[in-house]
Amino acid sequence: MKNKVAWFLFAAFLLAYAPSKAQFSTTLNRYRKIDKEERMRVQLHKRLYLGGVYGTHIMSNPLYVRIRDTAYFHDTLAMKKQGGIEIDTFIQTTARLTKTMGGYLGVSLPLAMVTERSAITLDIEANILMGELSHDSIKINKIYKDSLYYEAMPFMMMSGPISVSYRYGGDASLSRDHRTMFSAGAGIAASYITIDTKSGGKQDPLIKAVPFIKAEVGFFFGVAWKLRGTAYLGQYEMVNTKTEAISTDAGFISKRFSGPLGYNVSLMVFPLSFNWDKRILK
């Protein structure tokens, strides 16, 4: 008898508290709404960004060169190449990356929303940077006159940076209401670096995984604009060459250039941010 009463009470409880068809429909709509909001948060086309560097990459490291030449006591002997004194010297100077120009295309994938207007994102980019590695003129005393040695070496760096960032503002929420933007992050850039040494031997390409840190600040004005600062970490031997015919060549005999890859400031824009919504996240 007690078991029958217990089963009766349990059945009455289920009938009283079981969700109705309307309740099931409401729950399903709620999940659909959440799924829609998740899709609205992602919207990768609205998270695409472009950036450019023009003369704002700073890289300056020591350059060690070996130079061979011949000194003469006066120009007549120089013309006849007679009575010369061989000069073979090692010199340290400074080489800088100049005439820099580059650009990048990227997208930020939201990993987690921290607050209504901040998120953790995975940033994937394609990047190219070009310029000239030039150094101060090197003066060699050749007794009756001095010789100046100078060379500009074409530089190119192609990379695929991947980083994790904390983003605050419109590029996190995709809302034009969040006009002020800030972000900071760190990552690794798989890099392919070439330097055309022209003389003093040929330099093979440098392939490295380069760690970097970055910080961005921006504002929404028609579209989202940001200034980014990027610093590359680590020390790299970018040039280490010598000529094959080292006993007979004159001019640059060997070169060695190493140090950090430097840092830059770039201007970036989210071209489709004009289509950001008003208050995606409630």
C-alpha cells in the first residue's frame, strides 16, 4: 500500500513539473538564440584587418667586414700598379635597415569572451617586409688617397605570424558602440629572411621561428583604425659570408651581421568594420 502511494505521489510530481510543449519550444528557441549570438560573435569577414609599414621599421646592429685593397704612394704607381702595399683589415661598423615598406593581412578568431567588450583571440596573419640593409661608409687610407666602401644590401622578410591576444573594444565585440580599442599579445612568426650581400660571398636564406610581442591602440571613426607596435625577440645571425677566392680578391672579403630583428610601428584598418553592429552582446 505504501509503495502504491509513493508511486502515485511521484507521478503527480512529474505531471505538475514536467515541461509543456510550449516550454520545450521556448527552451529550443533560447538555444537557437545563443547559437545565433555565437555566430554573430565570430563573423570572420568583419574581423579581417590590413596593416602597413612605411619607413617605420627599426633595426640597427653591428656589421663586421674584412676588406682587402692595395695602397700606393702616388697615383703614377697606382696607374702602373707598381710598388703597392697590401691592406688587409677587419672593420666594425653599424648596419641599419632603411627604406622599409611592408604589409600584412590578418584575421582574429575569438577563443573566449571575457566581458561584454573584451575577448581572447587567436590572430593569424601573412606578412611581408622589404628594405635595404645599409651601413656607414668605410674609409680605407691608401696613402696618396682614401677609398670609401659602401654597399646597400636588399632585405626581405616573409612570415606567417600566429599569436594570442587580449582585445578590448569594438574589434572584440564587433560593436560600433565600443569605439575605443586596445589589445596586447604575443606569438611566433615562421619567417623566411633573405639578404643579397652582392659582394663578400653569398648568404643563404634564414628560416626561423621568431617570437614577438605586440600592442595596439585605436579608435572607431567611420571604420576601425589602430596603431600597432611590434617587437621581434631573440638574436639572429643574418649574414656570415666570405669570398671563395680569398687570396686574390680585393674589396669586401667577408661580412658578418647579427643581432635582433628590431621593431616597427604600423597603421592597421578593419576594412569591413563599417558593418559592425550596434550592441551585438546584450
